[in-house]
Amino acid sequence: MNPSAAPREATRLGELTSYQWRSGIAAWLGWLFDGMELHLYTLVATPLVIHLLAATSAADPAVKEKTAYIQAAFLVGWAVGGAFFGRLGDLLGRSRALALTVLTYALCTGLCAASQTWWQLMIFRFVAALGIGGEWAVGASLLAETWPRQWRPWLAAVLQSGVNVGILTASGIYFIFASVGLPSRSVFLVGVLPALLVLWIRRSVPESVEWHAARIHGDSTAGTGRALPGIADLFRGDIRRTTLLTMLVCSLSLSAHWAFMFWCPQQFRNLPSLRAFGEQTIGQRVSMVFMVLMLTSILGNFLAALAARHFGYRRVIVVGCLIYFGFMFTCYAVPRNHGSMWLFLAAIGTCQGLFALFTMYLPPLFPTLLRTTGAGFCYNIGRLAAAAASVVFGWLAPVVDFRVALLASSLLALAAAGFSWWLPEGEGLLHPTPNAT
């Protein structure tokens, strides 16, 4: 398709253009590799850091501390990358920026395999995270500008499922490598493969019509009177309120989410009811935690999309945060054995589908030439808060019950629900038409 012609508002899969299919496949594959790259470290963090520190066991306080520092650096890089590559997406175009994000996280994930010290691993994870964080904003904006508006809730579910599939892929890769006795660090070499996707993106995925039009004619929705608005324009005029609220909601919800995702396996691993089992059995049960969370998250993605089509993004985000809080608070309010936690984990995983809605909800809140800048900046700012939480948990890990910490972090989801109520609905802001509903 000639990118100078606007895509049709298709109502069936058969009406989608090859241009739309290519942009969709590129974004989905980018998100799949995102999920794979971010989870590879989670799987091998403890044994790899033990090796790099020449420590004797995971109980060594230095192992817990350095593991937390590396995770915090990753989350900071994710946030910085969201803002940096988001800005490049507005300046250079969605397709070019998408290719750069994939190349960055692919090459630097591969370099993690060559780490000789914990701080080298931390640096490589930080740079890889720049690309992973940037891919979210660029890929989401590319689809928001090329696919029909009425399909966006389902697109959000499909994209988020790409991350879930990527995490499951990482788990499978780790299982295979462990089965044949390969060193844990070797899983990072698989992370180089997404670099091949860059060649296809640059050859087959053109820039979006809307970005081209805004570059040529100026962005009439920016409200700044300039063709190329800057980051400071996120905090000017009518858009300032949306920027501040979105930052707050993302910070609270993502901090609660990442506190759960990173420390839930640690809390589960140390349950008294598992102490009678061997390390191999405990490891299998912990891997099952991720399987349950990811499979139910995929279901949650589509349930959230279905609800958003009927009730709107904002209302579903509010209710989703409330339910997330409810299940998380109830799960950790009292001590439990491992057998009684599976239903709660499945319920919490389903609630994580609410984050799929941010994919299509956030970009249209901002003017075209601030779209990837605004979405990337606001969504990824939450990871800075989550990074700080990772460091604090790392300091307190030897003396604090993870159950109490997870219980406290659930309150962040409750606060996110409260502030989400004041967000704009957002539906119809992109490609508005007189008959839009």
C-alpha cells in the first residue's frame, strides 16, 4: 500500500491492507521479544549473581542486594528508554525508531552473556532496557495510527499477549538449556536473534500516514503553534493535566505490579509448606507460578478488551485496579500454604489484563507529534518508582517478610484506581469522525 493514502476503516480481517498487517506483525513480534528479553534475567538472576560474586548461596545478603540493584537499573533503563526512543519516534518516524529499539535490546541482551562482574551485567541490562522501554511507546503509536479505531481494544489485548508469549518462550528456552546442562548465562545469547527482525522492519514497514501528514502540515492538535513540539509541551496548556494524571496513575499501578511480579516468586519459594521438598521440586513449583500468571494474563487481556468496548477504557482501568488490589490484599492478608495460593495467583494474573488497555488508551491522549513522547514518558515514569521499590526491597529482604511487603504494595493499586477516575476517557481522540462513538 502507498503510505500516502490513509488506510480504510476495515470491519473484517479480509479488508485489512498489507500495510496494516505488516505494521501489526512488526509491533507484535517486537512485544514478544520484549517479554522474552525482560524475563531471561528473572529466570537466571540468583544463580548468575551468585557466580559473579563467588558467593556460596542465595542466602548471602550481597546476592540479594546486587540482584536488586541490577533489577533497579533495568527498570530505570526501561523508563529512560521509553522517554528517549519515544522522542525519536516523533522526530524520526515510528518504523525507524522501532527498528532502533529492537536492535538495542537484542545486542545488549547478548552482551549479558559475556559479563564478568555484577556491575557489567547491570550496565548491559540497563542499555538493553532502553530499547525494551522504547519499543512499547513506538509500537503502540504505530498501531494506533494504522489500524481501525474500533479494533483498538482487541489490538491492545493481542499486543499484551505478545509479551506473555515472550515470557513463556523465555521459560521454555531456560528449561531446554538447563536440561542439556548449558550455563545459565548462555540463555542471553538467544536474545541476539531479534536483531534479524530489524532488517525486515526497515524493508517492509513504512511510516504511518498520520505521522507523515503531521510532519508536512504541522500538528494542529498540539496547541503550541509549532510544527515540532518538544517534551516541555507535555506540561503546557490543556495537555498538562492529562500528562500529570497519566504519570501518577502509571507510577502507582506499575509500582504495585512490578513489586508483585518480582517478589511474588521469592515469597512463594520461601513458604514454610515448601521447605520439606527438595530444591528441584521447589524450582518446578516456582516456574509453575509464572506459567499460571502468564496464561491467566492472556485471558485477562481479552476480558479487559471486551469490557473496554462496552464501558470505555477509563472505567475498566479504574475497576481493574480495584480488583487487582482486592485479590492481592486478600492473598497476602494472612499466611498461606502453597496449595491455597494457586487460585489467588490465577485471579491476580487475570487482573493484569488491565495493563493491556494502556497500549491503545495512552497514545491518542496526546497530539500526533507528541504521541510516542507522551505515551512513552508517562507509562515508563512508573518504572522509576518501581526501580526505587526494588532497591528498598533489596535492602530489607533479609529482615522483612515478603508477604507483608506485598500486602503493603497492594495499596498502590488502590490509589491508582482512585486517580484513574479523573483521567479522560480517550476514546475517539485519534482519527475523530463526526459519527464516532
